[in-house]
Amino acid sequence: MTVAGTADGAAVPDDEAVGTAAPDDAVPVAVDGAIPAARVPAAAETEPVASGARLLNIANILTIMRLVLVPVFVVFLFVGPHEDAWRLAAFAAYAVAAVTDQIDGAVARRHGLVTEFGAFVDPVADKALTGAALVSLSILNEIPWAVTAVIVVRELGVTLLRLWVIRHGVIAASRGGKIKTLLLNISLGLAVLPLTGLAADVSKAVLAVALVVAVATGVDYVARALKLRNTSRAARQPAEARAGEAPDGAGRDVDAG
């Protein structure tokens, strides 16, 4: 899911952004929409785990529901892969899960229900849903394995990139990433339905567009991550040099006096 201010949780980054406080030696640098680590809004940072009643809030329940629906969707899909009734049941499970992905984060932010639990589980549920759909449909020969491999590698790659540069800042979710998530959910939902003829062709076309957007936004994330890291490191070097020269400078001032 995609959450604002924080790729492809119930409370923070959607698909697509991870927030945390930067180490003391990190220099906040804003690059192409990236949020410097030292300036990440409180809502985008990891929140403390809420206590009992707060932990079981509506946003987290929606996230858990999405996670529970993943195996339900897979079972429905494989019980009757060529039966319309089971296909419709699988589509219903996927559709409900995809809808919760769109609303749980918004509910959490609007009502102050952001929790560390939701921030962790939400992206896991998102990737579990799309990953399960892609792999299952590839097993059933509904989607080429090459398409599944590219999208799965893209999703994992973006997640690793965010972790790699987290000390330098947060790469905010891009509009392209949100469009990718929407297109992917639509295309996978259509692929599950027992469509034929023109409708089936439309389903494949939407998946093709989703694949192109996924690759394009993946490349964009790589470029933004590298630029953020390089700019942050370059900004730190003068500060570190001045810090190293400070004692000598102070000594010369004392001698001159």
C-alpha cells in the first residue's frame, strides 16, 4: 500500500516508503522529493507500539484481514482453477484485500492510529498479496513467469534500496509507484476472472502497462537512491573536515593571544 509522508503499512509508507530517525552523523539532504532523515515528520517515523486497545484498532484490523485473505485467495484459485464459481470467489477475496490496502493507511493517519505493528505488517501484507497472485497465476499459466520475476525483483529491490539509504534520508513514494500499485491490482484482479475474448486482451494489456510502469519506477528509485546517498555524503565531508581542524585552529588562537 502506499502511505504518505512515509513502494509497488497501515500507518506509514505504502509500497513504498520507510521512515526512521537518522544517526547523529547523518546530514539531512533533500534530493528530488526525498525527505532528509532528520526532517522526517513524526508520522513518517517508526511509532512506538501501541498498548492493547490501541494496537487492535480498525486500521490494523484491516491490515490483518488483508494478510488473512492471502491464503484464502490462493485456496479459492487452486480449488477450482477452471471453474467460474471458484474464480469469482478468488476474485472477491483479492478485491476485498486490495481495497483494504487503499484504506487502512488513510484511516490510520486520519484518526491517529499509526502503530509500529501496522507499519511493519502493512508492507508485508501488500507484497504477500501481489506476490501470491503473481506466483499462483504463473503456476496456472495465466501470467508468464518472466513477468512475475521482473515484478517480484523490482519490489524486493525497492525495499532493499530504502533500507540502504535510510541513514541519509527517506525516499518518498512517487506518483509513479502509486500508479504501478493501482495498475498491478487491477491487472491481477482481471487475470483472476474467467475472461475471454476482448476482455482477456484488455486484462493482458493492463498487465503490460503495469510491468512497464514497474520497471520505469524501479529505475527511478535506483537513481533517486544513488543521488540521495551521494549528495548526503558530499554534504558531510566539509563538516567532518571542519570538525577535524577545530582543535588546531583553537590552539593557534590561544598562542596568538
